[in-house]
Amino acid sequence: MTDLRSLVLVCTLKPSSSGSSSSSDLIGRQVLDRLTAHGAPGEVVRVVDHQVRFGVTTDEGDGDEWPAIREKMLNADIFVIATPIWLGQPSSVTKMVLERLDAELGETDEEGRMLTFGKVAAVAVVGNEDGAHHTVAECLQALNDTGFSIAANGSTYWVGEAMHGTDYQDLDETPDVTAGTNDTAAKNSVHLARLLKAAPYPG
């Protein structure tokens, strides 16, 4: 079954034009691979490749490219944020995305439900210091506040040894535990999305 669609927003600080590879992009694509395997294909969008303005509305004008990304989000059933850890926090790009999602609090359908109701969110985190649980918690709370549902084990992460410089993308292969967690987050998110599609939240 491929009745669902996914969108992965990669919140790295590195634009594609820099030529720099991104661990956040890598884990985001790995999660999308598993979502696709479970019937929810989609696409990856690297946020910094677009002119997304700061703000808390659906369209900040003046060339703001968030509305186009938002349209992709509204057309998706599963929404994934992939973020690095910086100073123990989600990236500044992630925080900008969450601020833009604040606008969804005021966007409702004819039955008074937020347009994000019925959509499932997940989070993927990478870093070479501690802070994954804190970063996941910040993101999932904000996503739930703005109308998304979270599946059991709806997050995945990898962190390297503290005070070392090894990145996720530097590993020779994905650790089994991370690969397994990627799959669990994807599988459970697809399961919940199908349930919500069949039985929407009440108005």
C-alpha cells in the first residue's frame, strides 16, 4: 500500500549549494526510505535551500518561500523534522520551522479542527554530543501543540562520543540500533497515519 505521503524537512545549517554533506540529511533520507518501504513515499526538503522568512504567519510576504513548503506539509500524511544538535539544542533552522508552524493554531477546517489534525509527526536527530532526548522533547512538544499526532517511539537519533568530532555521516555503516529505530519510527508513524485517515478526529 502506498496510500500515504511523507515530507521530511531537513533543518541542517548547510545549504546544498555549499557542497557540504549533512548528517541530518542522511538520517532524514534513511527515515524516508523506511517510510517508503512501509507505504508512505515522499520527498526531502532542505529548508536552508529556500528563502524562508522568520515569523509566525502562514505567509510573511516579500519572497517568503514557506507557503510552498507549507503546501507540501498540508499534502503529506507524515511530517518528519530532521535536525542536528547545536549546543544541546535543536538547530536555529528547526526553531524557525516550529515558529512558522505556530500559525497552524489559527488555521481550521469547516469543523473547527486544525488542518494538521490527522497528520503524524516524527523527529530524527543527529549530533556528536549529548542532548538528543532534550532535542526530541522540544520538537515533539511543539509539533503536538500545533496539531500533529505522535506515534509510539516516533523519534530516532544518533549521537557520537562527547568531545569527539565523528559525525553520523562519517560512520562506515549505520549502527544496527539506529537502523532499527529508524524503521520502528517509520513503521509506527505509517500505522498511526492510516488509523487517523480511516477515523479522523472529531470536530
